[in-house]
Amino acid sequence: MKGVIVLALKEMVKEKFGKDKWESTLKNAGFEEEPMILPISNVDDQTVLKVIDSLCKVVNISITQAGDAFGDYWINVYAQEIYQVYFTGAKTAKDFLLKMDLVHIAMTKRIPDAHPPRFEYDWKDEKTMIMKYKSQRGLIDIMVGLIKGVGKFYKENLKVTKLGDDKVEIVFP
Ligand code: HEM
């Protein structure tokens, strides 16, 4: 996975939980010292999963809470600084989410062996969208948190429900 995700996670943990918690998270995940990571680095998926798991233990939160904290931070803080163009190009949460499949392909296009998450969209009724998550990484809880973060950004009261490991239901207002 792209290093930018780990760097955002690190910032989020330092800001929301404190620098010492980030250090403990790395230590508990088996790192003696912090590896050097650039936004464009490729960090192997198992390492990222191990760090997320370690964070949950160190600060005693569930994966759902970790997903919500990361999702809010990524959308409302981190991405605002570096990916603002994607937000100005979409007027509503729905428009933004519908672009996410193409955005993830575009973001990882130049990276050899990249495996961006892919999304498929189905409509249950005119307000209810099912967003299907296609990835080997099993990070559906992170996806749910990100979608909630998008609702917050657009000030829309979205109802976001995880349906198993590969689908999220979103009810738009
Ligand atoms: C400006 C907005 C966004 C940008 C620029 C962005 C970009 C990225 C990038 C670069 C990665 C790493 C991909 C890789 O290394 O293969 C990633 C991962 C991920 N993104 Fe986004 N993302 C955005 C918003 C979202 C939203 C709104 C969702 C949820 C619908 C989402 C879901 C995910 C998930 C679940 C992953 C983890 C990788 C996986 O599960 O396979 N992202 N994103």
C-alpha cells in the first residue's frame, strides 16, 4: 500500500492520541525504530495491517473506532491539504463517492504492482446506494469511516451501514 496512507495514519495517531502512542504502536508491531517512509513508497500490506491492529491494542479501541478516526482525519484534514482538487470537483457526497473508483485507479496508475481498492455502485432505491468494496486487504471498517468522513465534509447526514465484509449501504438525505 502507498506510504501516504501510513503517513496519514501516523499524523492522525500523533494528533488524536499523542506521540507516545504512535511510538508504542510501532514498538508493539515489532519495530525497533521507525522505518523511513515516503508518500510514494510501497509499504507491504501485512505491515500496514499489523500497525493498524497494534494501534487498536495500544489505545484500546475497536477496528470500527480506528476506521472512524482514520476516515475523519484522511478526508477532513490530510486530503484537504494535498488532494483538494477532488473535493472542489464534486458538489455533493454522492458525486464524490461516485468518483472514488476512478480516483483510486488514477492515484496508483504509475506504481508498479499497485492494487488500488475498486468500488462498484448499485442503487437499492433513489436514496440508497450500495457501494461494493473490492480489495484483498479486508479494510471495510476503514472504508466505512472514510464514507462517514465524506458525509461530514459535505455536511450531509449520511446513514452508513456495513453490510458484511464487502458492502456498505449509504442512505443519502
Ligand atoms: C480524495 C480522496 C481520496 C484519495 C486521494 C484516496 C487515495 C487513496 C490511496 C492513494 C490509497 C492507497 C492505495 C494503494 O496503495 O493501493 C487509498 C487506499 C484506500 N482508500 Fe482511498 N482515497 C480517497 C478517498 C477514499 C474514500 C472516500 C474511500 C471510501 C469509499 C476510500 C477507500 C480506501 C480504502 C478502503 C483504502 C485501503 C486500501 C484497500 O482497502 O485496498 N478512499 N486511497
